[in-house]
Amino acid sequence: MEKTRFCKHCKQQFVQRRSNHLYCNASCRTKASYKRNGYKYISGHYEKSELSNTENLPELTNIDDLILVVQSLEKRIEELNNRKGVGTNSLGEAALGTIAADAGVYAAKKLFAPKSLPATKGDIIFLRKELNELKIIIRNLKTHFL
């Protein structure tokens, strides 16, 4: 006698081949495992989330929010520095440097190019030409006004 049950992941009905089958196929079993263990689907593959509670993080919509997050992280690092037996000075500095760099990139992307695509080689060549032209203009202005 065939027993049917509902897949724990996709909720579709399937015929059990064994009494301990919970998922309709290996794909559903794998996806359920990823979901249970905090993996996220990122551009063609799954990656383990670095932060377990990423859903609880605030949405950073402006620079003030970003500054508050950095200040709270600085406070946490300072608390770690004050503990006896834990030398976290270099760790704190490295973390703050990384946070500052990531925050700067994030803020610049959000403010100046919220829906931009990655630059191509042609874009970079064009920007170099534009920068060189700006340098020439600035030099001319300096010599003209000085």
C-alpha cells in the first residue's frame, strides 16, 4: 500500500518510498537544509550568512543611520578592549577600518548611483580622459589666477 504525504519544504503531495521520507526529492531536502542552517541564495550559489540575524538589522537609508551603526560598533569594540586578558586593539582598528571602507562604498553607491551597473573597460577609459581634461582645466585656471 502506497502512503502519500506532503513535502516539508515545498508542500506538494508525494508518494513515500520509505517510512522516513519527509521531502519529495533530494532538491527539496537540500533546500530545506540550507534554510535551516542559515544559507542564502546569492547569484547562482548558496552562502552561509556571516550574521545570523541579518533580518533584524536596520535598513540604512541615510548617512546618519550609518554613523549611528559605526558608533555602536566602536562602543562594542571599546568594551572588548577594556576586558582583562583580551588584546583587541589591532582587531578593533582593523574592524573599524573595514567598516569605514565598506560604509563609504555603500554610502557612495546609494547616494550617487543607486541603480548602476558594473563599469566596463570603455567606461574606465572614458573616465580617465575626462579626468585628464579636468586636470588640464584646473592647471589653466591656477596659472590664470595666480
